[in-house]
Amino acid sequence: MTDALPGVALYVHWPYCARICPYCDFNVVRARGREAEADALADALLADLDAQAARLRPRPLVSIFFGGGTPSLMPPGRVAEVIARARDLFPATDPVEVTLEANPTDAEADRFAAFAAAGVTRLSLGVQSLDDAALAFLGRNHSGEEARRAVALAGRHFDRLSIDLIYARPGQTVDDWRAELLWALDSGFEHVSPYQLTIEPETAFGRAVRRGVWSPPDEALAADLYDATQSILGQAGFEAYEVSNHARDPAARSQHNLHVWRAGDYLGLGPGAHGRLTLDGQRTATVAHRRVADYVAGVASGSPWSEVTSLSAPEADEEAVLLGLRTVEGVALPRLERLGLSVDTAPLGDLLADGFLVPTGDRIVATPKGRPVLDGVLKALLT
């Protein structure tokens, strides 16, 4: 019976990038000169998938998400192998969403037809900006014109299209940002992920900001840009179903991400990939070896994970709260009560009274007031 255990989603991490963006703190490496290593990694992904399926069966496949890094640098034939193997190992009765993140360079756009033929059903385009000066600042290796061409080509091959955009860049105005959002809407995207530029300490941007080379926008402008985002996308009929994700309708939501935010099981394949699995009846956090060579060797020896942590029931509930309150679905009140939180007492009662959270049936959700300061709300709730 495929419904004897919960469904499982699959995350595949492809770490290679043509260029490392200065704001990125993901587990990535430059692709140049690593062709043999990348081929070995593709073999290891399949071997890891085989081994984990033997451990996890029987479970239906929920979704597949190719992230990175730059998965659009992955040979389409290799993408097809992973998809076919996953479908064979985890039979599913419902349609399986298969997402691949892509950069909009001309070279990668030329692969869109092959990715669609491989079984990818949803393309997530990392456009980030249409302004050439902004793209240069962000370290991107495409131009605004390349992005426009890639979007047009993607629309011919994929019914499901998502776009990533970065705002709160130095020198960016609300009018600049409004124009980019309106272009995304006019281009037919059904899913928009607008991310405020975050300065991570150990990135090139983090080091530059510490040296005083440049500064991000002040809080007032950042708030104006956030408000403009909600207003423009809201007026176009997009719902912010998660703090940084807006969908035209429920069908346009990322099914893979929803599964993760709902605290579903997901298997992480590839260097540094995280997973959450029900193993021996217990919620278990996994992290694969970060270095490509270590991951490949770990798969060969039967030990692809560098970390395996069994979560206690309260730890699993707390993690579910952290994820769930980011979405419009919120968190079931019984889960909060298991953590000793009551609507009648602080801190939950205070957050409700102050309008940061609101009860909806038997669930608690973040309000428009609470969502921009969600990190603070979660800290107050869980510490």
C-alpha cells in the first residue's frame, strides 16, 4: 500500500554555478573544469536515490525540486534519469510537480525544450532584476535583454512559470521596483518570489558592507518597497501564500515548498542537501556531506549524510511552527498547545491581542501586521 507511510518529496542539489553571486551563501562551487566531477556526482545522485528508496519504501512521490547552485547547468539527460528513477522507485497516483531552477542566460535557455522533454513541469527563473547595472552589481551573468528572451522561450515550453526577483538594492526606488513587478505580471508569470536583499556575513556582500563600501537601503525605504510589493501583487490578484511567495491562484503555488512548509517528509540528495524524514517512526533531520567529493565517496560507502538528528516531539512541533506561520495556512492550535502555548496567556495571548497573530478556526495565522516582522514574532513565541 503506497499510503501506508507519508508521501515524500525529493530535493536534488546541483551545486555548480558559472559564477558565484556575491550575495549567495548556499553550498555552491564554480562549474568550470569540473566536468568529470559533475558526471560522478550525477551517478552518485542516482545511487543515493536507489539506496534511500530501499530504506523509505513504500511511499508515494509528492514532488521533485532541482535546486542549487544552477540546476539548468545540469545535462538534461541527467535530469531525465533522476526524474525517471524517482518515479519508478516512488510510484505516485497523483500528478507529480517537477520544478527546476534556471538562470536566464541564452545558453541555458537553449536547454528549456530538453528539460521539458525530460519531465520538468515547472520552471523557476532566477531573473533577479531587469536593470543591467543592477544585474552587474548582483554578480549575475545575464543581461536584462537575455532575461526577456528567456522568459519568452520558457513560456513556449512550460505551463507553470515562476520568477525570482531581488529588491531593496542600493539606489533602487519604489518606482523602479514597481516597473519590474509590473513587467513580471505582464509577462504571464503565475508565481512571483520577491526577495529582499539579505546581507549574509560570510558573503562578498557581507564583507563589503562591513568595510563600508556600500550600504543597503534604510529601514524606511525597505518598508516602502515591501508595502509596494504587497500592494502591486495584491491588486493583480496574487496571494502572498508565504512571506516571500505570491501565487495567482492555489494551483500556481509551489507544491514542493508547500509540502516542506507543512512539515512533510522530504529526501535531500546532493552535496549539503537537507532532508526531513520519518525514520523508525521518528522525525529525523539529515544533512548530506557538503563537499562534492565527500558526498560522492559517502554514497559509495553507504554514508551520504554528515549529520543525522532524531528530533524530539517538541523539537518537531517547534520546527513546524517556524515553517507554518510563514504561510497563510498558519499552524494548528493543538500543535501550539503541545508546546505549552495558550491563547489566554503570554506570549501567544499577547501576540494575538497586539494584532500580530489571529485565530482562524482551529488554526493561528500571522496577520498583515505580523508578517513583515515575523522573525520577531517567532522569537517572542518560541523563546
